[in-house]
Amino acid sequence: MIRGLGFNRVTAGDQFEHSAINEDNHHMNHPTPKTYELSTKQFAALNHVKPQSVRARVCRTGSFYGIKFLKLASGRLAFPAVQVAA
């Protein structure tokens, strides 16, 4: 995270679920970083679907039923270790 002139900018390595900032530009509660450690194949296996189903859903909607991904420099997708609730 880079602190500038009254605003915070998130860099490529920073992924946060939430971050509350008060008037003095100080964090009131510490943000929780998400870890994107699963490949598309691993994420699909965790959620009991085919990898192509994950890719198709991400292509159509930008997420897999609300689970956001991280696009790596290599072009691959990385997902958090989260199961989608039915």
C-alpha cells in the first residue's frame, strides 16, 4: 500500500478484504490480506466442478459466484482456497 496525498493506492501485490480509514488517514482496523494460492484446476476440484466451468463463469461474469480471482503476470488465474456455498 502506498500512502500519498490524502488517498491510498493499492499496488499489484496488495489484496484486501476491507480497510477502514479515518479522517487522519490512519487505518482503524487492520486489513486482512487474501491469499491466492490455488490454480484453476485446484479451485475447481475444491468446488466439485470442472476447470472449464470455472473458466467459463469467470469469462462471462468476472467472478466465480462472487469469488474473485487474481490474474498473474503469466496470464494464469489464481484463486483463494474458498468453497462456494450453494
